[in-house]
Amino acid sequence: MKDLVQDIFEKKDAQLGINQSLKAQLQTIYTTDQQPRSRIDSLIRVYGQNSPQLQQLWQSIHREDSINLVKIEQIIRQYGYPGRRLVGAKLANTAWLIIQHSPLAIQEKYFPLIEQAANQEEMSKTNMALLIDRIRVYKGQNQLYGTQVKIESTGQKSFYPIEDQKNVNKRRSQVGLDSLEEYAKQFGFEYKPTGN
């Protein structure tokens, strides 16, 4: 039965022009990016923020990020942005994910490609907003969408400064994000607008 279902999905993908080989490659990249990151919170709970175990995990994550970036850059050179039409909706954000985990220079290099892909609905506009904010925060600028949360050494969470806070929820809505109040709850804190 499992083979029959898989065969049906593969035939449907073929009808849609989905590249099966590229899709499988992106699934592997996605898994190697997310699997170790899924262990971060549990290591912090068990060993603490500055533990050798957590530092070792981060070293492993950075090493894998470098490998994944090489693979994504090769894919982009060959196919352009590997979006929905090429790999389906589920994996359309994989290249973005690797780019957003890269150094600032790489994020800025590929931002025009990410923006174009989002505007052509090849990937999520939500993720484009996340990258915009991440780049702005790295550069010491106020974020536009309020997607970047800082965690103090005390564990207290808050948003990095946000430009034009009174209109942030309007901007968030335009790219498919829920309100800043709801987003803060996902991170376990309460957002109180400052009214600028």
C-alpha cells in the first residue's frame, strides 16, 4: 500500500513538473539543518546555556551549515531558486533556510534572489520577512516585521528594536505573519507596544 501511495504522489509530481532528484536532495539538506537544531532547547534545559555539550552541538551545526551552503549554492547555480514549481511547496523554503543560517554577507548576496522568489510565489513571503529582519538586526538597524527575538543571559526575552511599531502588525499581515502579540506568546513572553 505504501508503495502505491508513493507511486501516486510521484506521478502527480511528474505531472506538475516537480524535479524528484532535486526534491530528494533538498529533503536531505533540510533534515541535516533541522535535526541538530531540534536538540538545542533540551540541551539548554539539561546542561545549561554555556555547557560544553551545547558548545559541541553548535560546532556541529556550524560545520553542517557550511556543507549545506555549498550544496545550496550549487543548486542555485544550476536551477535558480529551487521553489514551489520545481520542488513543491513543502521544500520550497529549504534554500532560504540555509541562506538565513549563513553569515551576513551570504544573506545579503542572495537576498535579491529570495525577494524575487517570494514575489513570484515560489517561496513564502513570511520567510522573506524573516530574512529582512535578520539582515537588519545583524547590521544594527531596527527590524521591520518584529521576527527577531533576543534572549538575555537571564533568560528574559524581548524583540530587537522595531521600526514604526504602530504599523508593525499591518506589515506583518501583508506577508502572512500573525500579530506581534501572538508571535511573542509563541516565544513565551508578552509584547507591549511602546507606541512609536
